[in-house]
Amino acid sequence: MKIDFGKNEFSEHIRLTLLAVLVGLTAGLASVIFKTMIRFFQSQFWRAESFISSVSSQPWYLTILIPALGGLIIGPIIYFGAREAKGHGVPEIMQSLIFRGGKIRTKVVAIKALASSICIGSGGSVGREGPIVQISSGLASSIGQLFRIKERGMRTLVAAGAAAGIGGTFNAPIAGALFAVEVLLGEFGVFSFSPIIIASVISTLTSRLIMGDFSAFSVPKYTLISVWEIGPYILLGIFSGLIAIIFIKTLYFFEDKIDKINLHPILKPALGGLLIGGIGLGLPHIFGVGYDSIDACLQNQLVFWLAFLLIFAKILSTSLTLGSGGSGGIFAPSLFLGAMTGNFIGSIFHNWSTTSISSPGAFSLVGMGAVVAAATHAPMTAIIIIFELTNDYKIILPLMLSSIVASFMTLGLHKESIYTMKLKRRGIQFKEGREVNILRSLPAKDFISQDYLIFLNTDHVGKIIDEAIGGEYHAFQIVDFDKNYVGCISLNQLKKLVPEKDVLGPFIIGQDLAVSGIKLDFEDNLERAMEIFGREDVAEIAVLKDKQLVGVVKRKDVIEAYNHEIAKREVASGLVQKLKFTHMTKTIDIGKGYRILEIDAPAYFWEKSLKELNLKALYRTDVLLIKRKHPPQTITLPSADEIIKKDDILVLAGLADNIKKIIKSDPAAH
């Protein structure tokens, strides 16, 4: 596959640009509708526009029960509707870019909008930006699928949807575009960036046309008063970075703890709501998106000790909301934490020197950008979004300083952002959104394992429990006497039956317990496997050939293959720029026994395709690049149908011993 920026790519770019206009329009409308839904549910739950005024005027028990009621409603909506709607949304977009080429199920849009608006409206301590990003990206994906956009274009269109969501929500089109590029894509190519800009601008204009040209916050004019403020702003950056790290760690700590609670997932959001209601009884500022409290900070209307308490109350309440299975974003909570951190630091220094240090409101504004930059690892987006909110260049210097310092803090102490941390915990390395085709190109049959435990469909449950419980396996395959696949049983299923083993043992057999839908066809790829792993709580998937079980594909092997392919492609990308045309053998060790080696194409490779040679299956070795001398001189990223020529130079990647076998042996002899 040679890189070609010809007429076909240009016409595809024009098509994407036109569709970006449609994405911008739909995202702008979706943003308006979503905001309206939040206001509607808030008025129904709290009978007031302000959480604080409602809490002060109603019985105390209602304050505790209302968020729990919201959780009770959204639990079944997410569980039965679309489980991707749980959480803050952006990691799910990243995962769709990696494993599904940007394809997002259409119903996720409706489920996310409904669940998040109920969660926020009932007092859930989350933001509306993450949901609208997921909603807008879902709409963009649906449009792309409708018009049969290719995978590369689909990624751009989904990113354009994300940009449109941020732009329409904050009335900040540039920040929306930068968010999509900095967080999701990691590339500024004109063919991908221009549709993103167009969608963000159109969405913002649509939102302005309907809602008016208003900023998300009421921001007074602030400026840098004196050079003596530089020190406090650097300190604010350091504190903001630490707060962001505490936020990330607390969020996933509670997600783990609540996940281990022996309670059905449908009920866990209600439990989270109950706990949030208890916190909100004393500090109602933590309910909802918290924009009123942010405005109070910006207007210097919040005392510093309350701001300090609200930092940790917001971290705890947001972690409980999302950790228990609620639906909402982390962008607004990050802004909230930044405003409170800035207010606290600013109050201390302003009281020390009222003439040379700005008011706490200025520090709150800068703190908002700093915590967002640190939590998301997207400093450019954070700086530009605050700049667009103020429309004032005078605050840009301390904003840039604090945001960069905060970003360095988190990058140094905590490599993963609040978004990529979620993917890492699933075993996924997300690096600038480029690893889209990896798993699709890997056949499942190349990763079949024979390390599994099998039972007959006629085996009694007592026997299965005796042999399965306490072993190393977490899933068990069920077949009939002819080894035809019947289904699988999970360890969790069996554990529930242990107390009743003596009673049920003689009456229940493997056939009764087997779940039949968790399987792969022999010709499926690892992308299909990861889709199943993402949907089902299993550690392995049966692989069938003509309905018979031939082995299993394990989750850990898929993740290992994915991470290895990332490393391989990163090296290949660098080699395109670095390798020169030469017959001299070059060797690069990439760790764990893997090696990149440049060799002359062996004679038995000539006039054969890579598919015929089948090096991946025979030797677990990949051809990264083909350096072709003539005509003309090229470096090719090969496809499976690429024919090897006599004078080609191949760049191979694999275990050193396997590469030696390729050089010394003819595959026909095996």
C-alpha cells in the first residue's frame, strides 16, 4: 500500500467536508436538545432551577433520596439499553476508533442522552460535556455509516462530531476542534483537520442561533497585575496538577471498590445516588454540573475555606456517581475543581498583598484551565477554551503558565490521562488514535490456544463444580460427544451454585448452564474477538470450525497481540523516514526477544505474495516494509497481496530465532 494523495483522496476530502456541515448542524441541535432535557429533569426532580435553593427549602430526606431515585431510573436504562452509555463517554469514543473504525451503535445516542440528562438532573455530580461529545460522535458515526464512508474518513467524521459537541456546548469552536485533534486523533493534517473545524463552527453557530451568543460562564475581565503574580500562578499549576492526579486515582479507586460490591449493576447507581445525596445535604454545591458555584468563584463570591472543602467533596461525589455506574462527563467537574483550587490559592495570596496580587476570581479562571489540562493531558484545548470563554488576551499568560506546569506535573507523576487511564485498565494502549486497523488484520486462528477446560453437555453440575472450582480457569467450554460446541459456563455462574450443589447436582447438567452465543468462527479476526470481550464478561472465547470446538482465544493474548502491533507499527512509521536504500543488514532490538531486521528477499520468496508465504502464521513474523530499488525507488507498507520481487529488501519484525529460520530455511520443507 503506497501513500497517495491523488484525486481520489481529494474527492473523498470534499465529501467529508460536506458531511461535516451536516454533522455540525445535527450536533448543534443535539446540544440544544440535551441542555433542554437536563433542565426538564432537574425541574421535575427538584422543582427549582438551583440545587442550593431547593436543598434549603425541602425536607432533608428528599435531598438524599432524589439522587438515589435518579440512579434507580438510569440503572436499567443503561444495563438493558446500551452499556457504553455508562461513565464519562470519551474513552468509549476512543475505543470505537481503535477497535471498530469509528463505528458507534445508533441507539447509544438516545440512551446516553436520556441516562445522562436524568443523572445530571437528579443531582449526579457529573458534567454535560462528555455526554454531548459521545452523543455528537454517535450521530457523526451514524451519518458516516449511512453514506458508507471508509474507515479513515469515519475516524475524521467521529472526531468532527466530538469537536462539534464541545463547540456547541461551550460556544467555543476552536477549543472544540483542538479537543478532537489533541485528545482523539493526535494529528493536524489538513485533510482531517478542516472537516473538524467546519463541524465545530457549524455546531457553534447552530447553538448560538437557537440559544443566543452567550458564554457558558459569566466571566469578569481579569489581567496580570504585576510580575510578582508569576510565583503564585506557578504554585497554582503545581497544586492543580496534584488535584488532577488525586481526582484520577480517586475516580478509578471507587470504580474498583463499587464494582466488587455484591449488588446487581442495575441497583449500583441508586447506591451511588444515596451517598451523593448525603454529601449534598451539607454541601449542595456538588450537585449537577456545578456551573453556579463556578460562577460564584469567578465573581469572588465564595469564601476560601468553603472552596477548599468543595475540592474534595466534588472529587468524592463525582467518583461515586461514575464509579457506581452513573452517566456523565468529567470535563465540568475538572473545571469545578480548578475554580475551587484557584479560589483557595488566590485568596491566600490576595489577602497577603491586595495591591500586587489579583483577586481570587482571576486565579479561579486560570485554575479551571490548569486542572482540565492536567486531567485530560490536553493543555492546548484547556488554554483555548478558557481564552474563548473570556474573549480577553490579558489572562492568557498566567493561563498558559499554570496549564503547562500542571500538565508537566501529571505527565511526570501519572502517565495516563483521565481518559486513557480507563482504556489502560482494559489492557488498551491508546496512542494518538492511530491504531485503528490492528486487530482487524489479525486472524483469530493464528492465536488459538489449547489451554482450556472442557466438559460434556451431559456432565452433572456437581462434577463440573468439583473439577472447576479452585482451579486456574475462569471459563469452561461445553461440547457434546462429537465435540460440537454447545456453549460456555463462567466461574461466577458456578460459584452461585456451590451452596446448592448437593440438591441440584443430580438434576442439572452442563447443557442447562451453557451460554451458547459467545463464540468465534475459524475465519473471524481479533477485532471481532475484542467486540465480544467488550460486551461479555469472559476471559476466553471458543473458536469453531464447522460447529466443532477447535480451541479458544484468550483475552490476555488479544491484548498482548494488540500492544505488540502498536509497537511494531510505531517502529515501521519511524523506519519509513529513517531507513536508506542499502543491502547492508540493519538490526534493531525492540525488547523481549523481538528484533527488526533488514534482509535481501530470499530466492524462494520471489514472485510470491505475502499471503502465500504466510510468515505470520508459520513464524509469527511480520514484513514491516519493502524497500524496492526500481522502478522507481520506493518504500512500501505492504498489503497481504504484495508480490515480492527479486531485488526487494525486506524489513522483518519478530523473535530473533524465528527470523533466523526464515533466512536459513525454505518454508516448503516444513
